[in-house]
Amino acid sequence: MFRLETANLDWSACPAVESVEDRRSGAWVFRNTRMPVATVFENLEVGSSIDEIIEQYDVTREQIQAVLEFAARSLDAPPAPGGAVGTSNAHSV
């Protein structure tokens, strides 16, 4: 099963979320809530539906859709310069 590493995304570019130092130890949460973004992905990973997440947590379908779309766009983004695969100068022995 594919696991999205939410910690590796630049959530600062997603308007639906925020990181506030004194709220959830600075974890990325949905704007104006204490609900960690990672909770959505964790619940989806174990088979919860979006409707179940909405029922269980205080978030809207629009908020969930915003982070899912942001994550999908981030996965489609080109890799950062300098991290190209196959540029090593190592030689076989």
C-alpha cells in the first residue's frame, strides 16, 4: 500500500492549513482548528471514507478536498534541483 509522507510536503503553500507553535506542537493542522492534517491521511490509509472522517472529526469536505488536491499536486511537482538520481560519480569495483 502506498503511504504519503505528509511531513515531506511543503504545507506552507496550502491555504487550508496552518502551523501554530502553541497548537499541537506546531504540527500542520486545518486552519482555525486543532485537527492535524496527518490524521486525514492516517484514517484514509486504514480504510476510512471521507464521510467517516467528516463525522468523526470537526472538518469539512472542502477542507479535506483542499489537502488531498494539494498533496496530489505536490506529488506531480518536478524534483528539486540537486537531487537528481544517477548523478553519482561512484565507479563499480
